[in-house]
Amino acid sequence: MRILFTIHPNKTLFEYLVPLAWALRTAGHEVRVASQPAFADVITQAGLTAQPIGKDHDPWDVPDPDQPSAGRAGLPRPYDVAADPGAADWEHLRDGYADAIDTWHKLETFSSVPDLVTFARFWRPDLIVWEATTYAGAIAAKACGAAHARFIFGLDLFGVTREHFLRLKGDRPEDPLAEWLGKYATKYGLKYSEDLATGQFTIDQFPASLRLSADLQYVPARFTPYEGPALVAKWLWGSPERARVALVRPIEGYPVAPRELAESLAELDAEIVVSTAQEWGPVPDNVRVVADAPLHALIPTCSAVVHHADFGSTALAAAYGVPQVTLPWHFDQPIYAGRLAAQGAGLSIAPEDAGAAAVAGAVRRALTDPSLRDGAARLRAEMQALPTANQVVGRLEELTVKHRVPSVG
């Protein structure tokens, strides 16, 4: 089969799908990854074939991770209803979709659709796998008759929000998402259908206890860590002499400055490893600041990990059974953190409570509370029970045969 992945030029999200692309390639399928031209080097560095499409553009400003987060708490409309379904109402969802399309989805999609459709009609993929907001992938699939699947990273905020919207919509004609995607469909001789918004099926890498799902078809797959080219330094070869704590520095920052966190954690009887690409200058003797330690090599050596509760950090620490202390703030992080804490695998500190002393206290508990270690071990076992990327290939082959329409395009 021919399988086309498509994704916005986001290195972190791309790395989440690389193991599945490898699995399909080593199973004998032809695989290409479509994204903006400037992203081609990231794709080829992962050993995959890049297909440049559209024009290079970046609609997002990258925040300063040394500064405490501000003005970016929680989920934007309409996706905030996934965290608080009781707050869902028709006007909130309708207006939220309109705003998200104008300020987010259009900016990421408009330049890639023509090239992606043209390439798909030429190359004739059997399956297109698209990141959950890369709607160009669904349009191209319908235009060429390919089966198509969303690839989500943890919580299905988009599917759950869409489910709430359709429930409340009733007979109302307004549907900003359908109207927007429908214009593309009409351009290519198609009609809007809900799979343009949520795929024919969805590949999900989270275990059931952490999952947030809609009434859709999901294909579970085990999270496999991949962080691009990596070197493991000698200090990571053996077990640490005392408890090791990783502080993962997020691009969007913490509610409290990372250096302040590190200095507070340094008061513990532990080795503190700060993962950051920034120069920090002098630090306490038991603090190690590193730019090149791959997390999949660092975290297994740790007794606790402090992070911002994004998908990658949560899944990686869970995969190795390490207790987690989370400082959620941005987008879906509060939901991840709450579900993790509910499973007894970690502790969550709300932004208004996330002072350096409070974080140090939570880490102290993570290092000494056996119930948190037990919860982390249970979560690891649940993740290990999911099928690997290689084991998922056969299911994807079956669904591709079921959904593709070879005569289209």
C-alpha cells in the first residue's frame, strides 16, 4: 500500500507519529510525509521520505520559556467544553468554532490544500494519516478516494467538542466547521461529510484510564518514545548515586520561573537535572543543566519527574513508571494532569498554587510516597498492554481496504 502522512511543521508532534510511519514502512508499505518545504529536513532526518507541499509560513509566536506563563491558561473556545462539558451551550460552541477557524485552522491549512490534493491525485495513496488539525489531509483523501485516519496525541479534544456541537446543533443551519471544510469539498467535486472533521477512524496512543474519547472508531496504539537524533552521555550510563529528579522545561514556560524551581528543588537530597537548551550560568552543586540529554534516556533513571503535563512528557514518564509532578497551565495540560492524579500516578499543582516551595514539597512526596510509585507502575503496565506500532499495522491494513474508494479522483 501507499501511505501518506501529513502534518503541520511542528517537530514535537511529528516525532510522535514517526514510530508508526517506521512500522508501516518496515511492513513493506511505501510511506511519505507531506508538510511545508522548510520542514523536509526534519522528516528526512527521521529516515522518512518528505513530500514538500504549500508554502512556508508560521502563524504562531513562540513564547519565552524563561518567563512564567501568562495569558494562555487552559483551552480556547470551543475546545474548552471538553474540559467542562456542563459549560457547553450552542452559542459558545458556534462562535468558538468560528473564531478557531479564523485565527487557527485556516492559518495552518489554506496554503497546503491545493498542493496536497494535486499530489494525492497523482500518487494515489491508499491511506492518508493526518494530524488532528491538519484538515488538508482529510480533504485530499476524499478527493483521491483514499481511506483516511486522524492521528491524535492523547486527548481527543476535537472529536469530543464536535460531538457536543452536533448534540446541541439540532436543526440549526449554522455550522462554521462544516461550512469551511465544505467549501474545499465543493471545489473538488465533493460534499461535506463528518469524516472531514473527525476522520474515518482515529489512532490513539493513550491508555483507557487517561483517554478522553468521543463516540468514534479508535485504533489504540502504544506510545513509543522518539526524540530525533540523540546521544546518551556517559553520566546516564549507570544508576545515579542518589535520587534523581528531572525538571523538563516547556517551550511555553511554567507559572513560576524554571530557575526558581530548580533552586528550590536543589534543597532536596536529590540530583536535579534540568532539561533545557538555555545557558543558566552558576547553579547549586546538585543541579545539572543539560541541553542534549534525550528524555527517553534520562527519565528511566529518575525517581520523579517535574513537567508541564503535555502529552509527550506525560506519556514518556508513564511509559517508564516514574511518579510525576505536574504544573499544568496551557491548552489541554490541566486535563492531562487531573487524569494522571486521579490514577494515583502523580501530583498536580494548579497555577495559582505553583510556588517553588509547593513544587519542592510535592517532589519530596513523590520521592517518598510508595502509593505514587505503585500508581505509576500500574499506569506503566496499562501502557505496556497496548499494541505496539508494529502490531497495529494489520488493523490499519484492514481499515484501509474497508474505507478506500479507488475510482475517485
